[in-house]
Amino acid sequence: MRQVARAVAALGLGLATLPFRAAPTLPHQTVVLQTLDKVTARTGLIEAPVGEEMRLGTLGITARTCLETPPTEPPESAAFLEIQELPPASAADTTPVPLFSGWMFAS
């Protein structure tokens, strides 16, 4: 039991000494995403308007929000994305398959 208490105390001390980093707070209307095609090793940049679904191959990407830190703080960005696999038009079941829903961060 004492070992657990020491570990928790050490963890608390370690967290107290971490530098403070500002959270992203400035909203944007467009998300800029970098893409990587793992088959061809090609990279690219795409811009997705917040609230609109855009297609990238068989994926449907919807950015729900995009935030950035103020210019006076270290650069940090965060976007809440929903990514779905879209079935081909010829498929019997045309229901999209959810793949990811959550925050993505960039420094």
C-alpha cells in the first residue's frame, strides 16, 4: 500500500513541474488535414469546411470543430473529426461504417 501511495505522490509531483501549455481556443471555419496514401506513399493537404462532409477516396470526413492557440502562445491546433467508410454506390447496404470520432491534435 505504501508503494502505491509513493507512486501516486511522485506522479503528482511530476505533473506539478510540467510547463503550462495553453489549450487551443480560437475557432476556425476550415480544417487543413495532411493525408498519407500508405500504398503509394503520396502525401497531400486537403481543406475541409467545418460542418460539411468531404470525400477522400472511400472515406467521408466531417470536421465538427477546429481550434487554434492565440498567436502569443506556442502553436497548437485541435480538430474534432468524424470519419466514415462510405460504401460503393452499387452496394446493397449503403449505410456508412463509422471508423473514427474524436479529437486530433497538432503541434
